[in-house]
Amino acid sequence: MLRDTAVALTAAGIDNARFEARLLLSHAACASTDEMISRGRDPAPSAIVETVRALTARRVRREPMAYILGEREFWGLPFKVSPAVLVPRPDSETVIETALRLLPDRARAWRVLDLGLGSGCLLLTLLKEFPNARGVGLDASADALAVAGDNARALGVAERATLLHGDWRVPGWADALGGPFDLVVTNPPYIEAATIDGLMPEVARHEPRLALDGGADGLAAYRLIAAAGPRLVTAGGHLLAEGGEGQAADIAGIFAAAGLRPLAPVKDLAGIERVIPAVH
Ligand SMILES: C[S@@+](CC[C@H](N)C(=O)[O-])C[C@H]1O[C@@H](n2cnc3c(N)ncnc32)[C@H](O)[C@@H]1O
């Protein structure tokens, strides 16, 4: 089964096919990869064979592994994911690192806002790291909010998190959030609309368009968020935005034009300027 699955994944253009095949098999069998090795010669029950076939067919259609397994780790925490939410990326951990550096007092009752909540990976991780903080998360997708709500409960931070349905394209959107906040984080959609179909199939075909599409130049969401920035961020508070490769200078310019003071961009592990901080 391992060999056949790896062959099918390789034929679908997937790198690391044998590693992924192992993950699919252990997920189907509800067994660790170590158990799979030690029991590798046992005959597989037909139910497991069928499950492996079904999971392999999904991966061959290039559905992201995280949607198939239903979970992705972020900042060492398990996050439930579904096709309603962007799969949390390691690059986004740079937002958390930057927040912890700029707000060194972990015990303060910070007020935190996350614009474009998705799975909740940014807001809920911050609520874990700041045990007295309270947070608000906004998303235009009701299905994403349901996933984030499940994650808030599973991580034990639900009482400190308010999750709101809203859309920053609608005038007056920021009024309902109950600001201002000490820290506003956002990882908005930032892909140029015309380039989305050329991305890898896992992203282009399976991740939500609403989580990807940043308009013609990729910067539409930053303009709308920055315009509300001075009202949403306390005096001396911070706005931290994740951006795509090559966008940092433009995003900093948008923040400055809105009356915020941009700080030096923070690079991710690949050396890409990933987080654009600004102070109010
Ligand atoms: C790139 S995803 C980021 C999700 C999560 N914060 C993360 O880092 O993995 C952007 C999120 O913004 C939400 N979104 C997109 N446009 C929006 C809008 N106009 N108003 C509110 N939320 C929006 C999407 O539904 C999506 O969940």
C-alpha cells in the first residue's frame, strides 16, 4: 500500500511522495508512523485499504495535505483546518515573533485585534502567549469563523476571544469592533488577482479565493485596513501586517500615508521581508 500510494502521488507531480504516503497511511489506520513500520507486514483490513484509496484520490487532485488530515501545526499548537480557511504557514509565525518582541510584557491585559482571522492561528496563538490578553477576530467568511471558534475552544482561550463576522470593504466596518487595540495583527489576502491561477494547484484550486485575492495589485486590503488604522490602534500601539515578497515598501508607504509610523520590516526564515510593523 505504501509503495502504490507513493507511485500514485509521484505520478500526480507531488514531491516527497513517500513521506506523504506514510502520512496518509498512518492517518487512515489511526496509527503512528512507527507503528506502521512495526506492523508493516500485517494484512490491512479492507476498511483501511478503502480509506487509503479515498485519501490518495484527494491528494492526487492536489488537495492540500492539511485539509485531508484536518489539522496543521502553527507555533507548536494544533489548529483544525478545513477548505474554508487558509492553511497556516510557517512564514506567519514571524507575526507572532514580532509581537512578542514589541510587547515584551507577557502578563499585561493587552487588547488584540486580528483582521482576517481564518483558522485563528494568529489571534489564538497570541492569546496563548499573553495569558491575560483579550482578543477580537474579524472575518468575512462565516465558515472560517466556525473553524476559528472550534480552535479557540480546543486551545482553551474561547472566553477571551470575540469572533465577529464583518467585511472591511463595507463602509463603517471598523465601528463594531470596540477598539482601540494595543496590537492589531493582519495577514490579509495579498496575491495579485491575475496571478492566482498560476500558483501551485494546492493553493489555486483549493484554498479560498477570499483568503488569497488582494485585488489588481495585491494591496487592496492594506489600503482599507490602514485607513481605519489610526482609530483601531491605541496611541503608541502597534499594527503588524504580513505581506508578500516584494510588497514591504508599498505596504509601509500605505501605512505612512494613513498617519501610522512604519518600522523596519521583519524578515522570515527565508530572508523575505514578511512583516511590516507600524506604530500609531
Ligand atoms: C490570508 S488569510 C489569513 C488567515 C489567517 N489569519 C492566517 O494567517 O492563516 C486572509 C483572511 O482574511 C479574510 N478576508 C478576506 N477578505 C476579507 C474582508 N474583506 N473582510 C474581512 N475578512 C476578509 C479571509 O476570509 C481569510 O480568512
